[in-house]
Amino acid sequence: MRRARKLRLPCLTQVYWTGRSEHDGPVRGYKPGGHRCGPTVPIRSAVGRDIRSSGNHPGSEACERRSRPVSTAAERDSQGGEHPAPRTPSAAGAGNQQSNQTQETSVRDMVEIGMGRTARRTYELDDVNIVPSRRTRSSKQVSLSWQLDAYRFEIPFLTHPTDALVSPEFAVQLGKLGGLGVINGEGLWARHADVAAKIDQLLELVNKGGYERAIGLLQELHAAPMQPDLLAAAVAHVRAAGVTVAVRVSPQNARTLTPALVQAGIDLLVVHGTIISAEHVGDGEPLNLKTFIAELDVPVVAGGVSDHRTALHLMRTGAAGVIVGYGSTPGATTTGEVLGIGVPMATAIADAAAARRDYLDETGGRYVHVIADGQIANSGQLAKAIACGADAAMLGYPLAVAAEAPGRGWYWPSAAAHPSVPRGALLPVDEGWLDDEDSGELVQPSLERVLYGPSDDPFGSLNLVGGLRRSMAKAGYSDLKEFQKVGLSVRA
């Protein structure tokens, strides 16, 4: 009688499923020369069903591939190797992958803040650093161009939609310099024919010491009824200059204002609020973004979001881009003080980038751009935002120092004019700029100098394009998409 051989399962005791594919980047807990292991789910319980259903013996080639050491993305980059082509997971595999990622995240990032209450540990842009690990290259070989739907831009900059920054003339100037100016479709340009005079009135009040009353005047100016013909004239002015036209509307007024904007000839619509969801519920008919976007002939950028789930939901609506954050600017944005809501931008951008990757696999190739909005005041923070996964940045305060900005040395976010719950303040941007010796007036740099230099500021507020390009060159990357793979470290 032949003795039955005992089945040996050498790899089941060593292999752990991380819920990530090779092209997703470095695997947490991977040890060079060993197996992928770490505080995750054993393969016996996580994917054993998949192994059995596929007919692969645990000791077969399929199982051996799972137990074979795999080099990380960072190691391949340092060796000059190519990244493998992305693999499309099966429905069951994708479900296991998402489940395991959720379990790993909950174990890794949750901290107890009290008995029975936990919170997620998150990171700001200032908490992370870029770690160069490739051969350096000349900054002249670096491209900053990107394309949003059918529109191509030479630099990855959009403007925060505030009247302190964007006028039709400013939008034209930025467009000619390679960026995208976003006009606030519910701001002063849609309510007053003499916007410059209204801003003069506001600044005169501030300069006379009436800072406390400035927000009240701003609310009063925004209480005037909107005039569609004024907004149409602003759109026509930008369009006549031959640059891309983008206008921002709030989720509450998107359904009402959009038809006239499309008729006026906008190229891009930005549905923007402090926090936005795929379906806005109000007193009237709820705004379903998926239906709303499907009915439009222009691409839509929507935001802001602060987490993976909301970002993924917005991507599923058909949006061409998703805005992460709400334009947080220390001293100007008071959403944290008023609502208690804060967006840790490094974590939020990385989460949105993960949602973009999940949606790319889900749809078989549809790419949605991630746009960072907030905590960016210099070229270093701009580079970190791209490194965390952003495709472009929505800038407010950094561009408000330009002489062409309507605020003339002052900046305020669009939420500062909210009629009942203002979430912003007027912030001077003239600190560090010298007065002209002859006239005694403030000397502000031109928009071109803010973007392209030359710079005499050692803190990165001038030559934003040059700073970003040089950061990418030092890290060894030649375009924005590749730069999203750069190594990062967290400050202890």
C-alpha cells in the first residue's frame, strides 16, 4: 500500500497580500531579498479562494510568482529601469484589493484620541520632503505642460476664483503666459459695471483703519443682484484675446448660471465650493453632478474634496478634473476657525491620486486630473504638491503679489463674501516688498516675474515656474506625470 504524501505549502507561510500591484509603487513592509511581508492579511485567508478557483496548485508557478521578491518602484527608478505595464485586476481581485487597502490604512494611520474615539494621522505639505534618487538633469530638459480635456497649458497653474486676483485682463495675461485664469461667476464682475471703483472703495476703507468693517462692505457689494450681461461681457473679453476661458460657479447656482455661460462661450466650467459632493441637496431640486455634466458640451472641473471616497465619487460623475482642498491660506482663509474643517494637503492629494488610479482601472483608461488648492505659498510647496500626486495647482495668494492683480497688494478668498458665514479675511501681500524711493508707493513685481523670474527672493515666492522646474531636474524627472513617482520622506 502506497503511503500518501503530505502536501507541503512552503509559500503560504511566507507570502502576504498587500492589496497593491507592482506598478502602484513601493510595497510597505517589503524587505530586499525576502518576501513581501508586513502587518497585512495572510494570503491563505485573503486570496486563497482565488488560487483554488483558478486551478493553480499552491506550489505551482503562479504561487511562486507571488513569493518571488519584487523590486520596488523606487529601486527601479534608481537603477534606471522601466516600470511594468499596469495590470487590470478582476472584479473579485479588485474587491479584495480595495478591502485589504482599507484594512491596511486603518491599522497604519488611525490613532486613539480618547476612549472609544480614533482619528486618522495625516500630513501637511510642510511635513514631507522630496528625496531625489535619480540622475540629475538640466532644468532646460524639463517640461511643465499638461492637458485638461482638449486644452493644453504650458504651466500647471490655475487661479483661485477670487475677485482679489482675477479680472478679465488678469485672465488674459495669465493665459498668454501659459496658465489658466478662473473668473468668479458669482463675484463682483457679475454684479457691478465699475468693479475697479468698488475695489478702490474697499481698499480705502481698509487703509483708513476700517479693517473690521471690510468684510461687511464686501458682503454688501456681493449682495447686489447678478447681471448676466456683465458676466457675458467679461467672458467675451477673455475669449477675444484667444486664451482659454474658465468660469467658476457654486454648486447651489450651477444649474441656474451655466446655460448663459455656455452660450457666452466658456471653454471650461469650474463647479467650486469649500466642500462639494457628487449630489448637492438643497431646498429645491438636488443637483446631481453626473446628470448635470452629461448634459453639458463643455468639460467640468469640480471640487473641493479632501478624501478618497469623495474624490472617487466626483470622478464617476464625468468631471475632467477634481479640486483637492479649498484654497487654505494662513491669515486669509478662516474655514478652520468657523467650521472646524481642515484639509491636510499632502495626505488629501495622495488620497485623491489613489482615487484617480482606482478610477483609471475601473473605467479601463479614463484619466481625471487632480488639482491642488491650498497651502501653496512658494515653489517648494508647489513641487511637493505635484510630487504627492497633483497634476496642477490652483494658486491664490502666490499670484496676488503681481502688479496686475485687482487687489493691489491685498488678497481675500471667494468665501470671504459669504452673506451669513464668511470664511475669509483681507490679507496684505505687500510684506517684504519695498516702497519706491521716489514716490513712496508699493513696488509689486509683474505677473511674468512672479511666474518666470528673475527672482531676488530666497524664499521661493518669485520665479515659481523656475523653482518647480529645477526641483524636478534635481530629482531627475522630465515631466509632471513622472515626477509623481519621486521619493518622499516624512519629517519626524
